[in-house]
Amino acid sequence: MNGHGPYVWSAYGITFSAIFILLILFYFARENFFKQQGSIAKRSMQSAAQNKADAQPSAASSDTHATESSV
């Protein structure tokens, strides 16, 4: 390599180190993304269930309205 060996091998080392670091960062970012999406979906389902429960009148309140209207 006519004396350029240390430069070439250090360039390879830096390049492969950078690629490895990027792959590790990608893995953790991907994992974090799926955790966030799971918690958002869970919150959304809980909110929908709560809204559905709030929208349905209870049996006691519907009986009260029926009695009042017949009087």
C-alpha cells in the first residue's frame, strides 16, 4: 500500500464503526417507537371504552324518565 496502510485501515475502521453505531441507534429508536405506539393504542382503547360507558344511560335513570313522563 506504499505507506498508506494506516490511513486506509483507519478509514475502514471509522466507517464500519459509524455504521455499527447507526445500526444500534436505529434499533433503540425502533424499539422506542413501538413502545410509544403501543401506549397510544392502549390509551385510545381505554378512552373509547370510557366514552362508550358514558354514552350508555343506566337502567335506573331510564326508569326514572319513564315514570316522570307518564305522570
